[in-house]
Amino acid sequence: MPSESPSLSGQSLCGTQARSPLRAFLRTETGSAAVLLAATVAALVWANAAPGSYTSVWDTELSVRIGSAGVSLNLREWVNSGLMTLFFLVVGLEARREFDLGELRERRRVALPLVAGVCGMVVPVAVYLAVTAGRGSDAHGWGAAMSTDTAFALGMLAVFGSRLPGNLRVFMLTVAVVDDFLALAVIVVAYSDAVALPALLTAVGLFAVVLLLRRTVGRRVPALYGLLGAALWVALLKSGIDPVVTGLAMGLLTYAHTADRGDLEYASTLFRRFREQPTPELERTVRRGLASTLSPNERLQQVFHPWTSYVIVPLFALANAGIPLGADRLADAFTSPVTLGILCGYVLGKPAGIIGGAWLTARASRGRLRPPVGWGALTAGGTLAGVGFTVALLIASLAFEGDRLEQAKIGILAAVACSFLLTWIVTLLIGALDARSRARALLGTSEAIVDLSDPVDVERDHLRGRPDAPVTLVEYGDFECPYCGLAEPVVRELLAGSGDVRYVWRHLPLTDVHPNAQLAAEAAEAAARQGRYWQMHDLLMAHQGDLLPADLMAYAAEIGLDGERFHADLRTGAGAARVAADVESADLSGVSGTPTFFVNGRRHHGAYDIASLTAAVRAARQRASLAEAGHDA
């Protein structure tokens, strides 16, 4: 047996970078929350220190003209209707990714966050209308009391860290997408100017062209989408409809998919050709080949998401959050039905709507549809959803002006602070529960979505650990992959520290980059035919750079195999069918690279250092315990 690696807890380079698109999305959103908060504070300081300067800067006109045609808006309008289009593009991209690859690819799971999102908008609006009843034009601002700010809400969620489960982020993001989509519909219907029919028909025609090109020329000439999107934006602006809806629509149309192994192998071939003949023409071909392995959705998110989170949304806050503050002004605001309606709508109506919508859906489905988290975590999510900022300020600026607009902004900012305070109280109450009740409140009892196509078979799979262990860690690996080698000691440490985890290795030799991986996998299977699979596995992982046939024969002798039989099995490819079956199951599970881990059937995204895998195993163990308790009950 080979000696253990001297470091059992080191984080591999690949592990630190292998993060899912959703987690990358959330990381950018939460990181940008600090920038957004700073921009908000800067706007308040600017508006109170130099109110004339603040107003004059954002009222500056900027025109873009081509011949006699053009668009003329002030700077605030360029931010609100122009740059914010890119923000909604990113929201639409992430929504489409969740529909294609994430939690919502099982369409039945859409129902609960959809109902929760709708109820989370209807109830706050009802609260606002109740507070402003009989106050005339105050009721016109009902749209400012209903929309959650994704960046602020996820940023505040990050503050609570491990006190709330990771699945809450996914649920909140899904609700936020529903929220943003309906909010844009409200802007179009209730807060747009009189519609100019010719311009609207032009916009409809352009959108039809986008749909037509989506699966034809558009794939080969993606710049067409940008040109058509810009033309659609101008047409909607000229029609009197707020053009930010362009971003959400274009994002929802942009499909997402995992990298196909065939495409990756083709990209490897292109790179080898470039290595042999490094010409500018081949360099461009390689770049296009590498880019084509990723979906358009992922490529666009990579480009636009940091800009929207760290530049555009904070710039929006700087342009819109500046309101003069003073004791008299605040006193007037907190006696104003507009301020109180928005504050009560977010702080009371939002959580009531989201929790009530989820509860009604669960009851109506007789438990078939349940939240992906426990009711305690869902309550925390409901209170966090009371953070309304970006879209709320946008609608307030469309619905009001003058004193009422300032009162609405004060209500929106007050709701942010109150929502954070309520969430903090909820997490304190959850933390005071006993361990089992706390786990149930946080994790719930819903069935987790399964990413692993072929369930583990103890009679067939190569397994380490207790056969009946409640947590199963599956790794698709390649004996020549250096990242699998870096993950190996981490897996061993995990197994050594827990008796309730079983580990399964499945083969995925990446023959286009690792020429000896296939033969090494067949060697492991040949050893398995003599009852020595794990001994061979450990030797292969310890000597990843020495996998030639002579090396394999030496390893067989070292662990006491029948050399002639082992050689015959290698020569005839006795293990090839088993390796091919593992590769097929990897393809069916959407695996294209190594190492890829699954924990109780769920694909593990993120680093595979000991801390990350231990956290994933701990969550799986808690879910398994709750499921067993529910079954016994």
C-alpha cells in the first residue's frame, strides 16, 4: 500500500476554482451588497451636503443621435432605463439557467416558489392599499411596496452565514426572479406613458426576429443578439413602455447547458494543433472552440454579472437614493401614508405573503410540494425578502414626484433596516431550539433533487466504508488526473473522521488529455476480478505519472495478483465494459470533468477541500436523519 500524502487537508487549486454558476452568481451578488450600501450612503451624504449639485448632475441631458434620429434622456433616466436593462438581463440569464440546469429543471418544483413569489407581491400591495385607503393619489404608488431587491437580500443573507441553509439562497433567488418579472410587467402596464402603437409593433416585430434567429443564425453570429436587443430597447422606449423589460426577455431566451464531453475533446484537439503550429489563425480557432464548449448563458453572465453588481446597481443607488433628511422631514414622512404603506407592505406583507403562499401550496398538494428548506429558514427568507430597493425606487420614481417621492424613498430605506432586524430575531429564535428541532426548522423534509443518474449498487460499485452508511460520496475520477490526486487525501481524511460515510469511485478516463487513463482504469478492474480493487486503486493514485503497461504489471506483482491472469485481462480488455458503463453513467449525470463529486445523489459544487466536503456531508447526514425520523413517525 502506498504511503499517505503528508497533507490531508490541503485545498487543491482546482477545488478552489470549481464553483457552480449559481454559487458564483450568489457570491457576486453578496459581495456587491457592500458596494451598494456604500453607494446608498454616498447618495444620502451628497444629497444633504450639496442638494443643488446632486439634482443638477442627475438632471443633465445626454443625447445619442445618428442623423436626425436619436435618444435624449437625462443621466438618471439613462441609468434607470438604460443601464438597468443589463441588470435585468443578468436576472433573466440566471432564471433560465435554473430552469435548464438547476432546481427548477423538475418543472413541478416551479409551482411553490411561483405561488410564494406572487403572494409575496399581492399581500404587500394589499397592505399598502389598506394603509393609503381614502388618500387619493397616494394609492398610485402601490407598485413601490412589492418588489424584493436581489442584491441587497442576498447580501444580507450572507451576513447570517452558516446559520441559514444554502438551499434558502436558491429559493430566494427563484422568488426574486418571479418578483422581478412581475414587477416589470407592472411597470409596463401601470407606470408607462401612453403607448405609441407603431413603435410597439416595431418592438414586437424585432422580438419575433430574435425568436426566429435564436436557433439558427444567432448561434453562429451572437453579435446579432446585441444589435437586435439594442433596437428592441429603442423601440420600446419610443413606444412609451419602460425598455428595461428588454433585458429580462433576452435573458430568459438564452439557453444554458453543461459542457459536452465531445465539445471538450474537440477543444483539446484544437489546442494540440495550436501547440504544434502556433499561428494567429489557429489561435482564433482555439479561442472560438473553447468558448463554444460553454453555453451562451454562462458566457454572458461571466461578462455582465460583475458589471451589473459592482457598477450598474450601485450607480442606480447613487442616482436615486439621495434624499434630503432632517428631523422635520423624517417626522413628516413617518406620518405619511406613503411611507407607512411601503414600510408595512415590506416588513409585514412580504413575509406573510411568501410564507402563506408556500403553506397554501404545500397544503393544496397534500405535501407533494414542500419548500426546499424548513419553515424556520423560510420565515427568515420571508423577512429578508422585505428588502426592497432597486425596483422599488424605480417604480417610486415613476409613480411620484416631489415630497411624495421623498417619502416613498424614506419608507423603502426604513424597510431595509427593519427587514434585517426581523431576520436577526428569527435566526436567534431558531438558534435557541434543540438540535433536532433546529435541524428540522432549517432543513425541512422535502425530497432533494437527485443529479446522479445511476444510483449506487453495493453489489456492483466499488465501495469503501459501511455498506449501510446514511451518506454516500460518489466520485467520478481519472487515475491520471492531477486534481483527482489532490482530492484523494481529502477523501481519505473524510472517511477516517466519520463512520457514517461510504465512498464510491466511478471511472471517467479523459483520454483526450490523459492517454494512459483508460488502461489504468482497466487495470483497476482487472485487479477487482481478483479481489484487489482498492489496493490497485491506491497504487495508481500514488503513482499517477507512472501508468505504462510495465508499471501496471509491477503494481500487480506488488499487491500479489496472479500476473498471467492480470496480463491476460488487460490484453483482452476484460474491464473495458465496466469502465464504459461508468462513463455512460457520467454522461447521463452531466459530468464532463474530473473530479466530480455527488453527495447522496446531489452534485457537489464548489471546492473539494476537507472543510467543503465535510459541510456537504454534514448537511446530507442531517437530511437523512430527518427523513428517517419522518418515516418512523
